[in-house]
Amino acid sequence: MIDTHSHIFEQEFDEDIEAVIARAQSVGVEKILLPNIDVESIERLKTLSRKYPNYCFPMMGLHPTSVKEDYKEQLAVIRNELTTNKYVAIGEVGLDFYWDRTFEREQIEVFETQIEWSLEMQLPLSVHVRESGEETLCLLQKYAGKGLRAVIHSFTGDENMAKKFLTLGEDVYLGVNGIITFKKSESLRAVLKQVVPLNKIVIETDSPYLSPVPYRGRRNESAYVVEVLRKLSEIYEKTVEEVEKITNNNAKMLFFT
């Protein structure tokens, strides 16, 4: 398994990161991808990636909720990182209008800048979408057919939204995590089964957030991605091994080719 989105470099894991990695390895997680948040998180991200080379793979980007008055200075640091160090993707980037829209214009500018970097550097995007589905689509559609490669992280949209994202290009995938195990996620499971082929899905945890059943209420970690795999196996009526093979191939096609 490949956990394509995990924040195990954050402080929540400082006391037991070795055990967290060991548990992930013990259940068959072969790679963990780490999306950056902002300038403050860069050193933690790089430290963990150096400690576990060829296992923890860093991304570099500016998260939408970190877009504030100093966004230009932050972007300059992010750009320098991308041009001087090796990263598997530009992320976590996108739009988040859940809390407020104070920096809506700035979020859009920052997102578009990082989309353009992804095309320039031929790196995929890890795209955060929260209360911003239409706005995100509108921006990404401008780059469809121009080499756009992306995963729509933590996808929870409806059938129409799924179809629209997947029409952006053959190298656009949907990231699926512990949300699909929640009791209230029947509609999401139906959307996946009806309109999203398995060859358009990558699995993730978003650790330490969104712990799957039966771990809800606890800190999430990469080992729990196996529960996402199991639920997808039920949804698509395939063996766990089949789903693992397909989603692994998707992740490798997007991030490692």
C-alpha cells in the first residue's frame, strides 16, 4: 500500500514516530507521501524524509489555510525549495473557504501560481478542496489538456463533481481516505461505485486527521490506510489484493513516473 497523503511529520507524532513507521511497515505500507503545509513545517518535513529515505517522500507547497498577509514571502521560500531540493509533488495546495473568505483572492492567486509551477516543473499537484468545489474546478479547467497531473485530496463530492474532476485529464485522480468508512458516508460510497473507476483512485490517510472506523476518535496514522483499502474492496467487490495492486499502480503512475 501507498499512503499518498500523511502529515506524520507534525508534532502529534514526536513521541512515537519510530513506532508509527514500524506499524505502517508491518501492515504492508511501502511508501508514505508527506504534503507540506507552510514555511514553518518545511524543516520538520525534511527531517523526517531524511530519516526515512525511500520510504517517506516529501511534497512542497503552501496550504490554502496558511495563506495570509505574508503569502508572497511564503511562496518565495516554497519556490526556492522546489528548485533546490527533490520533491515528488507540489502540495498541499488548493482552496479552503470553510472557515472564512478573508483571503479568498489571495488563495486563488497562490493556488494558480502553484498550478503553473507544477506544469513548469512537471510535478503532480495534491489539491485540497473544502467548500470550494466549483472554484477549484474553474481554476483547474484552465489547465486541462496542458499536462495537468493531480490528485483531488480527500474527495467527498457528489456524482456530478466526480465526473467533472475526472474530465480534467487522464492524469487526474481522486484521493480516498477514512471518510469512506464513516456511517454517514453512504452517498460517497455510492458515488465511487457508480462513476469512479478504481484506476482513478489513490488511497490516503490524512494523518493525524480523519481516522477510519474502527479507530475514530483516535489520532490517525499511516498503518490505518489498510482500512481504506478494505472498504474499497467491499465497494468495488474485488479482493483486497486486487484493489491494492490497482491503487498502488495509480500512485506510482502519478507520483513516481
